[in-house]
Amino acid sequence: MSIILTRGRVPKTPHTEFYSEPEILALEEIHGVAGFSGDWSRKYHYRKYPTQQIREPHRLPLDLRPQGLPPQPLQPWHLRTNRLKAHGDMISGRVPLVFGAAVVISAAHFEKSCPADRFFRNGDGHELWFVQQGSGLLASEYGVFPFRKGHYICLPKGTTYRVELETEECSLLIVESLRPIQFAPHYLNASGQATLMSPVTETEIGSPEFRPARDEDGVFRVWTKHDGGFITEMFLGHHPFDLIGWEGALYPFTFHTDDQHPLAKQIHTSPPTRQTFQSGTAPHNGFAVCTFKGQIEGWHPRDVPAPYAHFNVDSDEVMFFSNTSYGARKGLVEPGSFTFHPGSLPHSPHGLAAKRSFAERGKLSDTLAVMVDTFYEPLAIAKQALAIGDQEYATSWNRDTQGVSGA
């Protein structure tokens, strides 16, 4: 959905003369996607362009590229992200889990705020965060917003930002996409408004709180991710949050899982009823992001609330478990578990989970999990993720995870 916002002071007509104050011409910048055809915003800098570097840029030794592996046996994967040791900030603390041609999914468990004079800009991809643990403030040129457990944060490619922690540690799931990430288009009408059948409504997104322009001189470092994971440090002589105003449909926003309104029905609901975001053009490319949260399970007298075995051969599926209440994996996953099921493998509930789920008919569940399903775009496991892998996951379907013999 394209919701046009106006913050601060902007001229009524784009590309026209406008002043920050008498005799100081405001400098216009367009932040856009998909060439000149996608969403965009116009930003007005106080007195200096964002191109005015005061030192030669240089590449840092930090390398965030996912490392590939030699061909592996075809198998499902279970990664325990809560076992990552907290380190660094939200940039250096990232650990790639899986990756493909147009997407990288990482976990970040970090313990430091960004330094006051250092900012981050992802030039590789649009970012979607899910906050598993911790709280803080995300500040960008567009404004600031608080975040806490259960928040999604959507950051368009090229946004300049920094993170200030309020808690000692923070854990995120981070999805980076070559293509923009938006609300699921099949829940929008022709005008881009959420339909009355949608589980999300545009009135519940969190937009940035605009702050006065920072018209400050100094040395401000901008770390920019590029070429798949390299980091270049650039030096500006003015504060990057120097906007007197902006207007448009491209900006960072938040959406809390509390505001996803599940769609229940008499029998088991498939993942598309839980979809929140999408990148690309389903079902041809890109991926869907679904939010599995508490809802009334099917009330048909013979409903099986547990999901059926499925073999979606054109999709690779990953799932991040915020809690352990997901019935199909109960007893096996822990908070922060991340599973990866390649599309060329069927997967199903574990052990006797399907039979046990009969007791949940018509009851309110308390699941919280995030699923990413790709469309014709296979994923691979990253070498950096092997240290937190469950070596017995591939054979775990042959045993019951809650004390009953295998199914």
C-alpha cells in the first residue's frame, strides 16, 4: 500500500525553489525504487547535499557476505539462533543463516548502540526486521520510532539510520531483499487500500516521528553495505539527519504483530491467510512473509489443527519461532529456533503432533512465529550458521518429541 505522508516543511510543487531560512536554499533529493517507476519520497536538506564527502571513502575489513558451502546432502535444517553470543552492534552482530540470489536472512544478537557519529545504509537490499528480544530507538533522516519485542521494522534500501538500545541486548531476525518489501498485494484493493478482508490495516503502521533538522558540522561516518556484504566507510562534514521536511510513499515504518488480525475458519487455514508482507511478484519471484500468531483453531468437529504434510516444490520455506507454542514442532524447537525446509523435500508435523492437536479444536492458540516462503528462488545454508545447527534434525520426524514413540 502506498500511503503518502508529509513531515516537516516541503514546497507544494516538487522541484521548485524553496528555502530552509532566508537566503539558504533547501536542496532537494529524491529517494526512489524501481528506477523512476516505483515508490519515492522527496527530501529537503537544510543546506548541503548528501554527496558532499570530506574524506576519501575506504573499505572496512568487516565482511557480511554469506559464505557458501560445498554441495550438501538434501536435508532440512534447524538452527538455534538464541545460542548466538551477543556481540557488537546491529551491523557487526549479524550472522547470515540462509541466502539466495535476491535475499539474505540473518540473525543479529548484539549488545551495543551505534556510536553517535556513525550511521548505516544498506545499499544491497531493503530490510525487514523482526524483533525477538530487546527494545530501543531507530533514528533515520525520516525521523525516529521506538521498537520492542514483536515489532516488524521495514527499512527501504538506502535509508540512513542508527540504533540506540534501551536494553542490554537485542535479538533480531533480518530479511534483506533485492526487491522492495510491501504489504501483501492480494489484501489491497485497486486503490492500494487494505480490503475489509485483510488481516492488516494501514492505520496501524507506525510512521517515523519527525525531528528538527540537524544543521551541524563535524565528521560523520556512514557505513554503507554494498556488493553483497562489503562495507565502505564514507565521511560527511555535516549531520546526515539534516532534513527540514520530506513527503512521499517511501520511508521506514513499523508494524507490530499485536496488530495482525488472524483470519480463522472452520478447518485448518493455509499460510496465505496469515500473510503480512511480500517482496516481488507472487508466484513468479520474490517471497512472502507470514505471521503465525494466536488465533482460534478450526472448530469443525473433526478438524486437525496441526498443518498437513506439504511438498510445495517451487518454494523454499524458513520459519523463525519466537516462542515454542507451534504445535507441529512443540518439544523440538526453542525460542529463536530457525528451520529451513528446501522445496524439494516434503515436511510435516513431528511425531504424534497431528493427533495431539485434536485437543486444540476451537481453542485460542498462543503461537508467535514468522515464516518466509520464496517463489522459484532457492535458498542455501550459510557456512556461518553451521555452529548453531541441530545435527539430528533430519531424523527427528522418526521420533515423538513429547515422550510418545515415533509415528
